[in-house]
Amino acid sequence: MGFFFKPSPPPPPPIPQPKPLPEPPSYDDEERKKEIGERRAKVRRNRKGRKQTILTDADGLDDQDLLVKKKSLGG
């Protein structure tokens, strides 16, 4: 009749207290402002103006090489 009177299991070990969280970094620190400024400068450098993106003018295409077509495939 040992299954009726089982010995009680030992109590679980106590739960350790969590370590306090470190202080979160400041949102408006100098390093962040510098990083944002660098990103904005990079975007400004890589922008293209309207003249650089439009390949035509009032007379048509600027580059005549775009209009030349091959006459035959072999030569």
C-alpha cells in the first residue's frame, strides 16, 4: 500500500531575483544626432535633379545611339 502514502517531494528552490535593468540610452544624445545628420547628407548627395533623369529635350532624344537599330542579325 505504498502508493497511497507517497513521500512528499522536496520544495523547489527559491526563485532568484532578477537583476535590475540598465538605464535606457537617451533618445536625444549627440551620437544619434550625428548619425541622423550623416544619413541625411548621404541622401542629399545621392539625389538626382530633374535634368539628370530626363533624357529628352524639346527636339527629342539627346543621344542618337539610342535610335540606331541593327540591320541584320549576322553582321
